[in-house]
Amino acid sequence: MAAAPCPPGQTGGFEGADGNEEIHCFRLLDGVSAMLMRLEMESYTEKRTQTGVLELNFCVNGRFESHFSLRDHVLLKPGDMAISCYDGLHGSQSESCFPLRYYEGICLEVEPNEAGRWITQNAPAFSLDFAALKQNLLGSKWYMYGPAGPRCEHVFRELYEIATYSDLSFLRLKVLELLMLLGRIPRENSANTYCSAKQVELVRHIRDHLLTDREHYVSLAQLAAEHEMSVSHLQKLFKQFYGVPVYHYIREYRLERPRSNWCEAGNR
């Protein structure tokens, strides 16, 4: 028996998004659902309404930018995960952006009490302490971000690839495996991996400046000097944010833009 499709949980906001999306949501067991996302857009607004729900996002391809506070801007690249637990106060709504205009990922939503009851009744051999799991992942915060690690990444990617067709019993085993791994594998402090608001604004400014500079009068050296940094540091920040070197991104953007405009005109 395959997993049954279900409506998306507390993650919403795609209705007003500018772009295309392919979203599949499955209920894997009581209290646990998986949402597979393939998006072609620049941004959408994420809304959270249910307190106490663990939200586990894993980036398969692309880039995913969000902010959990005025200070901490998160940029997920392939292999990274972001985990949050809406506490009724922080993060009720946030803007998520996709610097490369595409994103592929999986989001697991876990309601600890409901999932705990299901495990106790149907899989008592699996010992899962959700309070300890939350403490291991989040500590005193309501969010965290960082590399998933090879073992967790393997399970995340497997779930993403097989959720639409695999047997439900096998999917449940993979979910339980992932939750047990997340609860037992020591998490490294990822505080230094956040992007500051200033860095995000800087990289976007550089990108916009280069894209509008069709006569190529502005060089990287000039932009670096303007922002009081070295060219190598500018290039490193840009690649961290957009995944490719500066001029590779500009070239691909200028090649893709006419093709995108042509497709949009053909659909009118």
C-alpha cells in the first residue's frame, strides 16, 4: 500500500507565489506528513499556525533562503536542513526566497504527541523521546540550520525519491530511522553558518548591479572597493549565495531571460 495524498499542513502561501510549483503531500503516519516540493519561482510567504509542530526542511537541489529573525538569514544549499518548531510567538509568517529561481526539497511536519501515540501503539520497539529530540536539535532556540550529515542526508534523499510510489510500511520505517538519527547524532553548533542581513543585502545589490550593467562599465574590483572588501571575498560570498561564480551566473541569467520571456509570451 502506497502513502495516501493529503492536504498540505501548516506550510502555506503558494497561492500568491509568482511562478510554478509541483507539490505532493503524503500522510506517512499519524502526526507525520511529508511534502515534496519542486518550485520554479522567486519567493513565497510561509505561514505557520500550529504550535509545537516540528518542521524539517531538507534541500535536494537549488538554494532556499529564509530568515528566522532580523539577524539570522538562512541559506540552504543541497545537503542542508533547517528545523523549526513554531512556539506561537516567533515565525508565524516568513518570506522564503529562491536565489536560483528553482528549488527541490522535502519538508516533514511532525506533531510530537500524535506521532508518539502512533509509535507506542504500532511500533513499540522504536523508542523515540520527542522532548529529547527537540532538545538535541533546537536547544533553547525555536529553529536551527546546518548540514544534515551523511547518514541523515541519505535518508532524506531516499524519502524524496521514493515517497510517491514506495510501500507505506517502508516509508514509515525510513521516517522512524530519520527521527532516531536526528535524536541521537550530536549536532554541531551552526551559529557561524548564518548569513547576516547585511551580507544578504550586499550580495543582492552586487547581483542587481551586474545584471543591469549591460555595457560592462563596472568591474568586480570596483564593486569590491565600493563595499570595502577584497575581490576574492566578494566572489566567495556570491558563490555561497547563488551556487556558481559571478560571471557564470550572469551569463546563464542573460541566456535564460530571453527564453523565459519567449515562453511567457507563447502562453498568453
